[in-house]
Amino acid sequence: MEILTGNELISGATVYLNGSNNWVEDLQAARLFAKEETVERDAALAATKATGRVISLEIEEVEQAGGTIVPKRLRERIRAAGPTAPLTLHGQAYDRQHLEDDGHVSI
């Protein structure tokens, strides 16, 4: 199985394409593409590229374990879970960026 993932341009948030062709932050809401659905998957990629809203698009292999979507690559598991170390600056804690955030983008 595969999912589509990328980063939302304005916020930098990690996003996943869901079954309604919307980009969401919840990995568990991601649309699962079977290996035979390459035409549908590639059409979704092309439509997304045309908008320019989501960048760094990738096709990620996943599996389901107990009804939970689990990326096969460690890199994608980290992206889905968020930073592996606390984000702090001068004692203030920060969360990962979300879709509604537009403070800055790290490129």
C-alpha cells in the first residue's frame, strides 16, 4: 500500500492526501493506494503539483498494523510523529508547525 505525502507550502506542515483529495495532517486519515492504483495515484500527484500548495511530494510505502497506518521508512515515521527532540528557544517550548500556521517556512 502507498500514501501521498508532502509539505504544505505556507506552513511547512507535513500533510497527507485523504480519501476526499484534501491534504490533512493526520496520517491515519491518509488515502491508501493499492499497488494497482498507479493511475489514480499519479493523477492525484499531477493535480496537486498544478496547485503549487503542497511541495516535496512523495509516494510512501505503508502497512497496516492493527488498523493503524505505519510508514515503512523510519524517516516518514519521524515526520508523522513530529520532532524527536523538544523544540525550545530561550526556555519557551514550541510545537511543530500546522496547516493554519504561517509564521515561517524552513526550506
